[in-house]
Amino acid sequence: MFTTVLMIEKPLVPADVELLTTLHDDEQVSFIVLMQPRGDQDRLLRALDDVALGQLDQAAREREEPEGEKAAPVAALALEHSLRALRDAGSEAVGQVVEENPLDMLRSIVDEAKADEVVVMTAPHLVEEFFHRDWASRARHKVGVPVLKLFAHTE
């Protein structure tokens, strides 16, 4: 069985689940999902990304989304939804909400599970990607397995 550690920041939609469960053709995949809650320190970067992508209405609504400690219950619901979707698609899936340093946690889970790869599925983060400060770029320097970055779909 192929083991993938999957880092996400929003619930998986059906197109995401289909993509993830077909990445390795017919090979059975087991997922360990790490849900990253919205951090309040990232508000400015998210707003800049929204403006750069021409999503001005989304940039104006950034303050309405729960962040920091208030985002934990939202993240837990998103995680449960995503795990259920992966299981319904025939994959094994377990997961947890990230509560500590995400990259240290990622490295320890990859080591413990002897994972074959890491997949980081996020919305585009143009500013962070330009400076190679996005999760995928940073994870490539922390884990000893391939790291694939995919852009999440929206409904």
C-alpha cells in the first residue's frame, strides 16, 4: 500500500478527491491528512494573493473568516468532511488538525508512518510561492520523500 501524507487548508471537494485517489493509477493509497487551520498572521498575504488573482471581493471578506484559535473548530469539521470523502472513494484515511509547528509535525509523521510521499494541496499563494515560503517549498527541505504541490479546486 502506498502511504501519502496530505496537507490541506480547506475541505476537499469531489474533484480534489478524484485527483488524489487516481494519482497512482490502481494502487491502493492510504492517506494521513493534516489540516492546517487559518492563521491570523497570514491575513495580509491572503489579501495580497486575492488581489493578485483578481478576486477583490474575496480580499474584502478576509476579515470575516475565523482565524487563529477560532479557526480550530472549523478546521476540525473540514478535516472530518475530507476524511469521509477519501474513505467514500475507497481509500484508507486518518488525520488530525495541526496544532504545533506544521513542518516539524509533518516530518515526524512522515518518519513514523514511513510515508512514500507528501502532497500539499492549497489554494494559490502567489507571494509565498514567489519567495519559496509556501508549505511545499519548505517541506521539500524537511522531509526525505518526494513532495508534490497541487492546487485545490473550488466549488
